[in-house]
Amino acid sequence: MYLTIEKTAEYLNVPVSEVYRLIREKQVRTVQVDDELLLNKEQFNLFMKEMEKQKEALEEYLNTPIPEDIDIKDED
């Protein structure tokens, strides 16, 4: 299934400028039909999986309690 740049941005939940950046840096493939660039939705499946993994890793990191430093002694 092919999506317009705007629909691709909605699908990826990113700004349209980010989709243009991906195109400009040749990180995604496009097809030109008349005056419109289209992107194949399937090429983003791996991207979406990787983004989900990164999100989960960040959440795990942020939820990990900071261990007490053994060098700090309570002087009270």
C-alpha cells in the first residue's frame, strides 16, 4: 500500500518535515506518480518495531531506581 507524504507522517506519528528529511537523506524509497511522491507503507514495519524497542528500553532505564553509592556515608 502506498501513502502520500502527509499520510506517511500520520502513520509514523512524526512531523511531515521528518518524512521529507528521510526522503532527502535517501533513507526511504519513493515512487513518483504525476506530481506526487508516494511511499510504500511496508518499508516502515522494521522502523516501527525498532522505535518500539527503543521506547521500551528508555522506559526501563528511566524506571530503574538509582542505586545508593557505597562511598556516601550518612553523617547524622
